[in-house]
Amino acid sequence: IAGIVCGGDVDAGSMVTEEYLMTLERRAFCSLLEHPKTQERIMGMMSTGKPVRN
């Protein structure tokens, strides 16, 4: 999340677009989808409507 909020791998003071930040967010989310715990949390939320507790 910090990498997204900071704008990714750009020079300090660079301006980035909302589209660029959304692309970073999408890439991070897709990377997380590879983890079984993430899949478990998503399936739990979809079936119960409530977040899975840690």
C-alpha cells in the first residue's frame, strides 16, 4: 500500500495521474490474489457479507 500511496517508482516531486495510481493499485491487488489467504478472505466476504477475522 505504501508503494501505491507514494506513487510507485517515480522521482520525488513528480506528478502522477489518477489513472497511474489506479494501475499501481490494480497490479498490487492482482499480486495479492495469488495468495491462498487472500482468496479465503474474498470467498468469506462473498459468502457471509462480513470480513474474515484474523
